[in-house]
Amino acid sequence: MALQQAQSSLLLDAAAVLRRRYVRGGRDDSVSPAAAEGLSNFLEGIARSEPALHQADLDEAIALAHRLIDDDHPEHSRLWPA
């Protein structure tokens, strides 16, 4: 249960980072605000265990969340908007 809570918290934090960097006129315009918002919603949905996202790749979402928070090439993730 603690691991699940930690993962959910990480995903929610990553969604917030995405919004700060790409949606709200942050420092990077390599991803459109709409694509960043969509990915933020996706990460939040996984964090909240929304039924429609049960088939999502949790490991990849967690890896992307780490990359976003560390600012370590999140674009290398398969989940990153093209």
C-alpha cells in the first residue's frame, strides 16, 4: 500500500511539473500546451487508478515521472507526445 501511495504521489507531482513547464507558459515550448495537458491528465488518471487506464504501462509512467521531475530527457519515454 505504501508503494502504491508513493507511486501515485510521484505521478501527481510529475503532472504538476508538466503543467508548470509546458502548459502555463514555462521555459520550454518543445511540446504543445494541449499535448502536455493531455499527458498530465493521463498521469493523473493512472495515479487515481481510473478504470479506463488499467491497461496503461505503469512502469513506463513511473519512469517518465522520474525523468520529468529530474528533467532528464523525458522525451525518451514512449509516452512522450511526438
